[in-house]
Amino acid sequence: MGLILKQIFQFIKLLNSDTETGPLAAGLACGFILGMTPSFSLQTVLVILILFTFRIQMGAAFIGAFFFKFIAFMLDPVFHSIGSAVLEIEGMKGLYTSLYNMPIIPFTRFNNSIVMGSAVVSILLAPFVYILSRILIAKYRKTVVERFQQTKFWKAIKATSFYKWYHSYNSLYN
Amino acid sequence: MTEDNNQNQVEDAKAKKPKKKKGPIRFEAIIPLVLVLVLISLYSMFFLDSHLRRAIELGALYAHRAEVNIKSLNLSFTNASLVMTGLQVTNYDKPEENLVEIGRISFDLSWDALLRAKFVVDNSEITSIQINSKRKRPGRILEKTKSAEKVGTQLSNVALDAAKDEYEGNILGDTATVLSGAKPEDQLKKIEGDLKASGKLKEIEKALKDKEKEWQKRLATLPKDSDLKALETKFKSIKTSNFKNPAEVQKSVKAFEQVFKEADTKLKEVKTAGSDLDKDIKTYKGAFNELEQMVQKDIKDLEKRLNIPKLDAQNISKMLFGKIIIDKLGKYSKWINMAREYMPPKKSADEKAAKKEEAITPKERALGRNYTFPKAKSYPLFWLKKAKISSKSSDAEFSGDLEGELVHVTSNPVLLGKPTVLNLKGDFPKQKIFGMEAKVTIDHTTEKPIETLDLVLGRVPVEKMMLSDSEDVSFGFNSAQTRTVAKATMQGQEINLNATTLFTQLDYVNKAKSPILNEVLAGVAKDLNKFDLVTKVTGSFSKFNLGLKSGLGQALQNSLKKQLDQQIQKARKQIKEMVDSKIKGEKDKLQSQINQFEKKLGAPINNAKGKIEGTKKNIEDSKKKAVNSEKKKIENKAKDLLKGIKF
């Protein structure tokens, strides 16, 4: 429970920070792919490499992966049927056979129904997750964060010496 | 307050100040990553080889418990190759020597296989092999841990040890003892308590006594004379004539039937006891007959204790060469077990079913289904395609001019479908071994693993080979030359070995205390300047038949037979007489006990049987008499009635 709360707080902190909406949303989309993949495989490494190379919010990606794992867990039967349907397409058998016989590619475990199903679903839905996250983050920042910052309560807190001390500490060490 | 507002305004202004826009690529992470990669590359270029070499040396030291040295090691990622030079494996028992020393080992691995997490060695070379070479300094030795040997190996070793004990005898020494006159009396005195026949006798005697007590008890429960008399009184009281009406006849018949039934039950009881007694007597008579076999066994044991030799050519050959051959078999069994462990053959349907049964575990959720597609290219986990083996003779203790190759060594022979083959050809000039040709085939591609060895040893010198060495006799060779042609196969657990060794240029050692034996051995040494040894082994390592024939055995048989036959027959006869006399008294006593048992218990049973049968007959007769008298009475009445009617 402590871990989940920690993740939630970190996520809220990220949402409330100055981090740009784009990298945050991209992080969540990557987290979506990571979370949906049932186990550690080559595509996981690929997503991590993308995270590392491009300016994508890593924290958001890992927090996203953490939470999406729970949804994926429940969606496994759906992934299994989608994956089975994809792997049983007669016209694709030649391609699958070639991939199966290639070096490295079999490490993706693409021939597993759940891996294939989750990959298809997560890759297809990742752009939508990105767009949706962008809209929701922007809306959250505008409606919740900005409004909160205008409240007297927040202004009073900002005026305290403790806040000033924390602010300077955070800008120095965070 | 104003001061605070000013500060807030400054902060807001700072926050609003546009940050420098960063590009989509995270250069601040890529640069350190590149740096790390460069460092790894530099490490692998300058340090990895030496660190890997030390790691292998350390690992091998703990695995082998003796120092292992590698002069240099070169690992190339681009060529996926490994070259090792100066490999020295210390001999655990002789740290100043190497068990094996290999000048150069190289492996060229296939990248295609490596990318599939498989190790396929396309080419390999193993050169400059030396056995028992001297080390510059003694190797480090670690204390040996209890080795977890495989049960199969242990079993076969136990069987081989037992077989070795069987051929442990010193046939010529035993011959010398017999020639000096065997004295069975002393031995018999020593083993008197151990005589198997004597033990069996006592056992039967005790069982017989117990059985007799049992039978006495049972006899007491059987019908007695008083019971039979009561039965007689009962049936005699039944009315057999002067019946007033048919109902009275019916009543008598019923009473007879009841008494008859009672007598029949008693008879059955007695008969069952009789047949049980017959069975018991049969058992004891059978056990008594077994005694004779025990006597024969005792005689054989005594002959063995007295070391009375069997003078046939095959036995002589077995006793002379058996131990040497079994020692060699033991060495091969170890290697075969090892090959079967690391190169597993195809599992039979039963083994697969057993494994499946073992593997049944609750299926984890969300495992999905793994689809399989035709595999055009698949490798076993390890596959050494070809290794060239070559070696030049040197000053080392055991080195030779060898040429050969090893192909298809794999961890999964079933998948590969090719057997492992080792071909070796060469000479060992220092050991004066010439014309060695060996072909070893390890075929584990099917359910029944087959290992075959074809071996030719053109010329192998033999030095100081003592076939019999005791105080009484020494016989063997100072030197000889041998040529061996052998073919061995092992299919499943079945071994089949055929080998012929020709011994030539024989320089005999023959010395015996007994003048007769001395003369015999000298004659053999003079006449026999070459002989062959034909070895045939069939069966399994745990139970095998060893057939050995040799010209030497034949020659010894011919020369010794005349001299010894009479003495041996005399000693055997003496032993038989002694054993017989020891147990004859007890045997006769037991025979009479069995006869008495039969008589004592059989008589009352037979008596009771006869009496009950007589009573039964009387009952039957009285019943018939009663019925017939009434019948007659009715018939007479009917006749009288017919007489009164006149037609």
C-alpha cells in the first residue's frame, strides 16, 4: 500500500510540476506499452531505450507502467483472444515462420498469444493514450492547479517562511 | 508586507522567464551512455581476456580441486572466437605432473547461433596434447569434497569390483599348493559351523518339532472314538421296521439323513486334516531333498577355500588375465556414464510420461499459448561441429604424434540427428606405442544410445607383467610386444566387446618352489614364443559374462593336466567324503524323524477316517433296510389284494 501511495504522490507531483505536457504524455504512452507487456522481453528493452534516448518523462513512464500493469492483468483474456486471432491469420504464417527463424526476434516472444495481443493493443492505443493524456494534463493544470494557486489558502502558505525555505531547497537539490 | 510582495513578484518573474527549449533527443543521457560503452570496449580490449583467464583458472581449480593454468586467452567479439594457449591441468594425485597439457585450443563460434542464445562451434583446433607432462612447479591442490557420484556409476562399479574379486585368485599359486598336498581336514574344522547343509538340517529339525506340536493340538480337535460311538447309538435308536404308517417311515428316513450328514461333516474334517498332513510331509521331504544341493554347495565352497584350481584353458586364462580386463572395463564405464549424462539420448515414451507427470503444476494465470512455427534453422544449446586434434611428440612423459578429428559434440544429439565421432591415428614414440587407430562413435540420437569403439594398437610394449606372483610361484613376462584389435559396442545397457591381443617377443619370468610346477612353467616358456588372448564380454556392467581364451591358458592346461588331475580328483573326493561324514548322522536322524512324524500323525487320522466311513456305511445300510422293509410290506399287501380279485 505504501508503494502505491508513493507512486500516486509522485505522479501528482509530476502533474503539478513545470514539466512540459508533451514529455509527460509520451511517458504515459510508453508506460502504457510497458505495462501491457506481460513479461520482460525484447520490446520492453526497446521501449526503455526509446525512453532513454528521447526526451520522454521517465518517471511518468514507470509510474504509468506500474498502474497499467493492474489493468493489463485483468485484460489478459482479451489479449489472449486478440493475440490468438492475429497469430492464426493464415496469410501471415509465412511472415511468422520467417520471424521465428530469425536471430534475436524470437526473444520478443511474439509467438505467445498474450504478448502478441498486448503488443497489438498497446501499440495501436498508444497514440490515443498520448493525445488523451495531453488533453487531460492540460485540463488538469488549467482547472485544478491554476485555480488552486489562486486560492487564499495557497497564497497564505506561499507566504510562510517554511515554504520559502522548501522552495529554495527544492530548486537547489531537486 | 511590501517586501514580501516584491519578493513574490521577483519569483513570479523568474518563473515566467522562458526556459531554453530543449530538443527531442536526450543528449545529456546519450553522451554518458556512449562514454560507458567506450569504457566497456576499452575494458574488453585490455583487461577482459586476462580477467576471464583468471576466472576460468579459479573456477577450474574449485571444480577439479587441482590447479589449472592458462598461458593466454584471447576472446574476440567481432569474430566470435576464443583462443586459449598453454592449458595445464594438474594431476590431483601427482601435483608435480599435469593430467593433461594442451598447447592450443581455438573455437570459432557462429554469430548466427549466438544471436539465438546457442553456442555453435564451427571450427575448433586442439593441438599439442601431452599427458602426464612435468610441471615447472607442483600445482596447488584443494581438499577433495565428497563427490556426488551417480548411482548408476556406483552400481556398475560395485558389480565390477565383485567381478574383480572373482578373478582375484592366484591359479598357479593354488596349483603349487595342491601339488604339495591339500589338507581339507583343517579347513573343514574351521568352517564346520558355517556348513550350509548343517544349518539347513537344524532348521528343518526345529520346524519339524514345532509342526509336530501344532499337529498334536489339531489332532485333539478331531472326532474321537466317543463321538463315533455316540453317533452309532444315535442311528441305532432310529426305527427301521414295524412302521404303522408311511409318515413313520418318512420320519425315520429324515433321522437317518440327519445322522448321515453329521457323520459326513466329521469325515470331511478328518479328510482335510489328512490332506494337510500330506502337504506338510511333502514339504519336509522336499526340504530334505534340498539338503543334497546344500551339500554340493558346501563341497564347492570348501574347494574354493582350499584353492583347488579348475584346470581348463578358459579358467586359466580368466584367472590370469581377468583382473586386468575388468580394471579396463571399469575405466570405460565411467566415461560412458559421463557421455550419457551430458549428451542425453532420446527419451522413451515411458520416460517422457514420467517426466510429464513430475512437471504437472497448477497452470499459472495468463500464460497464454505459445504458437510454434516450422523451424528451418535451429541449433542445439551446444554444438561443436568439428575439432581438429593434432599433437607432436615431445619430452613429456606421455606425448605422441597424433592426428584426428572430433565431430558433432552436442548437448542435444536428438535434435542434431548426428552421432559424435572421434577419429584418432598416431604413434607414441616415447612409450614405444605405434600404429594406434581409434574410432569412437557415440550415437545418442535414438532412444537406445549406442557407443562403439574400433581400436587397433599396432605395437604396444609390455613391461614386467606378472600373471601370478606369490611365495610359491612367480610367472609372467619381463617384456613382450602386443598387437590388439578390439571392437566394442554398448547399446542401452548391453555391452559387447570382442578383442584379440597377440603377445609376441616374450621374455618369461618363471620360478616355482614345486619342482613339478617349475618344470611345467619352464616347458611352457620354452615352447610358447607367441600366443593370443581373445576377450569377449557380453551383458551389462552390473551383470556381465567374461569369456577369455588364450594360447597360454591352453598350453598351461595341457602341461598341468597330466601332473595335477590325479591330485585334484583325490582332494575333491576327500572333501566330499568329509562333508558327507560330517552331516550323515544328522541327515539319517532327520529322515527317521520325518518318517516317525508321518507314522505318528497319519495313523490316528487314517483310523478315524476308516471308522467314520464305516459308520456312514452302516447308516446308509440301515436307512436302505428300513425303506426296503416298508417297500416289501407294501408290495406284499398289494399282492394279497390282487390275489383276492379274480378275473
